[in-house]
Amino acid sequence: MSTHVVRLPEAQLQPLLAAYNASVRSRRRHTLLILACVVVAMLLASVSAEVSLSKLAENIHRFPSYIVRLFFLENGQPVWTDLSEWFWGLPRWLRLLGETLLMAYVGTVLGAGVAFVLAFLAAANVAPSRWLRIVVRRFGEVCRTVPTLVLALIFVISFGLGPMAGVLAVIVHTFGVLTKLFAEVIENIDMKPVEGVSSTGSPWHVVMRFGALPQVMSNFTSYTLLRFEINVREAAVMGFVGAGGIGQDLVEAIRKFYYSDVSAILVLILLTVAVIDMLTSKARHRLIGLEGKA
Amino acid sequence: MSSVRQRYPEHFQRFGRDRFVMAAIGFGLFALLIYAMGRLGFFDGTLLSGLGRLFEIVGLMLPPDPGSWAHVKIYSISLLETVAIALLGTLSAAVLALPVALLAARNVTAQRIVRFLSRRSLDTIRSVDILVWALIWINVVGLGPFAGALAIMTADIGSFGKLFSEAIEAADRKPVEGITSTGGSHILGIRFGILPEVFPVLMSQILYYFESNTRSASIIGIVGAGGIGLHLAEAIRTLELQQTSFIVLMILVAVAAIDFLSSKLRFAMIGRRGGVAV
């Protein structure tokens, strides 16, 4: 069996081929130009960031050796040979971890609570007043753009060292992020139930309660649970600026070169975060499953 | 009405079992909240006295004022440094994460053990906070912005590796099959079958991270890894509150500008519909 490929006559083929080559060439040029821009930007940035590859090459061996060093005790033995020595501060660290979790919990619940109310004022389709909406939106934007640690630093001045400053920072940031997410959820709802309820002459809050709330509740819960996961991580570093939680001991151990303490605290944090992630993702899947059944 | 009630008793029950369970959970969560607030010192007066001082401090912060032109110059330079740290960290992380992501993607790497190892190492990298990476890199290359760039790079390899491998796994298999059917090798299949398809997604993720890294880069200075965070922490600790609010304002403007630019670039590259899956 032989196949016959139809081939255009040379005279017709030439211009087509030329056009194809030209288009490929122009795309290549385009890509190269973008690549050149990126490379130039990288070079300028590396001047500004004092990048020195020679310094890196000279010292890079310290990175793996630091990581390895984390897993050896003061007496030169690997950490797993003497668990009680490795986790010598366990009671104190567990207490601080508990404090971290409480900070994340209170921060998430209170932040989400405020966001829950304000999101209805910030959503374009249900907001009662245009000015209020703009004010709430801008306020939320500021709250979520100021980095959490900066907020914590400012709160530490006014509330003193301790978990209070950290919780407030988490609350403010959570509020900023969730107001935006919640408002977006509300903007995507089906407006028919809302119209139905408002056609009965009900006041605004009743319309929201029976028209909008049932549609958004599961999404809200899911976003809040996700935020809780993130807040546990955030609360764990609040101690870096003295705002409570396990971060205080971690940063002290790193600064004072207590290598085995660093790894012990990191292991505890990683385990806690992993367990929390697992639990919340289970809860979220149950929630989605429930919704699927209904 | 009563016949309807008899036919559908479950719809007329006032408190079903589900409702009872929900109420119990809600009550438990509320009790935990109150307990936690008590433990964290919400009820012992710290909150009220602190709030008074907070208002005082916010009052002292206004209006934002850098103090002198010399300060403005220093702050602008370190703001540029912050953006440079974010740019370097993001791009180098993207370049380094791509091969790892290929190793971690199911449709590229057949060996289960390689995939498992690369995934677990990405998970571990991701779960260590960027500030911890910064402190570790400071031990290696010394204080300064270079350590910051390396910290952002390390932390982002973890996130990019995960996001990229997910994007690669979501890619359509047909182009790869087409290339393999013409006799192309596995590598060629990846190069011409998968990469062109996932490239726009990767670009939009990189741009998104560039923006969020600018925010991270502005705080790693607090632990000494360069950028504007150093000046910010100093201004707060020495209670130069007007300078503090000026620096915060500068960061907000810079982040907003980068947000604007990166969303423009993203739309130019992938069209309006391409969203970021984060």
C-alpha cells in the first residue's frame, strides 16, 4: 500500500514557506527581546541586592553543614539517640505551641466575625450604600496590605510584649483578607432569592438573612478554615517580634546557636501544622460532601 | 395543613438531630473562644489600656512625615532594594523549581520513588517560614539583602514546585501522545507537548508571587536580611512614629504599583480569562 501526499507546486509553496519562516522569526525575536529585558532587570536587581556569587560559592558549604548541624546534640551525638535530651524543653514548648494555636483560633474567629458583617456592606450587588461600600473596601485593603509583622510591632508598643499584640495583628490581617473573599462570594450569588425576599417588603437585614446567607454560608466556612491554617503559621512567627507564641523561643534558639533546640522546635511546629492542615481539610471535604448531598 | 404535616414530619420538626449537633458544635467553639480570650489576657484590662495607647500612637503617626530629604533618599533606595530582592528571589526560584516540578509531576516522572521524594522535600521546604530561612541564610552569607533574596528563593522553590507540578499534571495528554506517535522521545514530548501548554499558567503564578514576595521582602529586613524592613523596625523601636507611617505608606504604594503592573502583564500574556489557581 502506498500513500500519495499531495504536494503544492514549488511556485505556490515558496511564498507560503517564506511567510511561515518570517512569522516564526518574528516570534523568536519577540521572545528574545522579552528574555533580554528580564536578564537586564535581573542584573540591575542583583547590583541593588548586593548579590555576590563569589561570596555564595565561598560560603555555600555552610548551608548544608548548618542543616546537618541542626540534627546533632551539644555532645556530638545525633539527636535521635537521646530524645529526652533533644526535647528537653517539651513542657514549655507545648505550652507555647498551645498559646500559638489559641492565638490563631481567636484571631481567625474574631477576624472572620467582623469580616462576616462588613462583607455584606462591601459586596457590590447587595450593599445598602455606595459610600459605605467604598469605605469598607479601602479599609479592608489597607488592613491586608500592611504586613502582619509590622502590625505586630506597632501593637507591641501599645499593648506590651505578649500574645495580645500577636492576636490583634492576626485579627486585623484576617479581617482584611476575608472581607475581600467574602464580598466576592456574595457578589457571585444568585440574586433571585434575594429579590424574592425583598419583594415581600422585608427590611435589609432580613433579606440578607434569608436571601443571601444560605447561599454563602458553606463558602464562608471553607474560607475561614483555610485562613485558620494560614494563621497557625503566622502566629508561629509572631514571637519573632515579641508578640507571643512559640516564635519567641525559636528565634532565640537560632540567634544563640542552640542547634538541637532549633530542630526540636521546628519539628514540633511542622507536626502541629501538618495535623491542623489534615483536620481542616477533612472538615472542608465533609462540608463540601454535605453540600453535595443536600 | 395537618395532613401535610403528617405526610412530611421531617420538614415540620423544630429541632432535628443535625440541628442539635450543629448547636452543640457552635456552643463548643464559642466556649473555646471565651476560654482562649481569657488565657490571652482579653479580660484583664490589658486590652482597654492598650487600646487607649494605640489611639494615642495612631494619632502621633499622623501625618506621615519622613523627617528630612536625606531620609526620603535612604528609604527610596531600600525600597528599590526590597523590590530587587523580591524579583531576584522569585525568578531564581522559578528557574530552580521547574526541574523539581517536572520530577514531582505524575505524567512526566514514572518512578514513584523519585516523585515521592521530590514531593516530600518540597513539602518540607514549604512548611518552614520565610523568616526562618532568612535567619539560616544570614548565617551563611552574612547580614544584608543577598541573604533576603536567597531566603525568598528557598521558600518559593517549595511553593512553585507544588504549583508547577499541579499545573503540569493538569495539562492535556493529547499533544504529548501526538509527539510520541511521530517518534519523538519522552524529553521532546515534554518540551513541545507539555511546556507550551503550561507556560502561561506558570507565568501568571510567577507574577502573582512577585507581588506577594514584595510584601514578604519588606518584612525580612526585621531580622536583618536587607530591604526596607530594617528601617521600618528601627523607626518603630525608636518611636519615630511619623517616619513609621511614612515607610508603611511607601510600602503600600509600591505593592499597589506592582499589583497594577503585574495584573496588566498577566492580562497581556494570557488574556483576561486566565485566572490564578492559588
